[in-house]
Amino acid sequence: MLIYQDAQVRHYWLVNPDEKSLECFALRGGVYALVASGMDEEVVEHPDFPELVIDLGPL
């Protein structure tokens, strides 16, 4: 994560298929902030991508 942060990659997402989780981080003030997350059957909506809705159930 720090490598991407240092390179100023604006978004960093972690998908864990074993835990059935999604964490979405966005670069805010030079550091990553968790802006959206979900687990199991939840639906995740990212504030920077208002048209994107991710249903974790099928994943």
C-alpha cells in the first residue's frame, strides 16, 4: 500500500475472497483513507464513483 501511496495512485482496493470482503481506499491529503467497505452479501458504493455499485454476493 505504501508503494502505491508514494506513487500517488489515487485509488487502492483490497479484495479478499477468503473473507469475502472489499475495502476501498482513496488518496486524501497524501495518505490513504478507507472510503468504502463491505463483507459477505453487502452492496458497496464508492463515493468517488457514484454510478458503480458492487454486489459482493455473487463474488
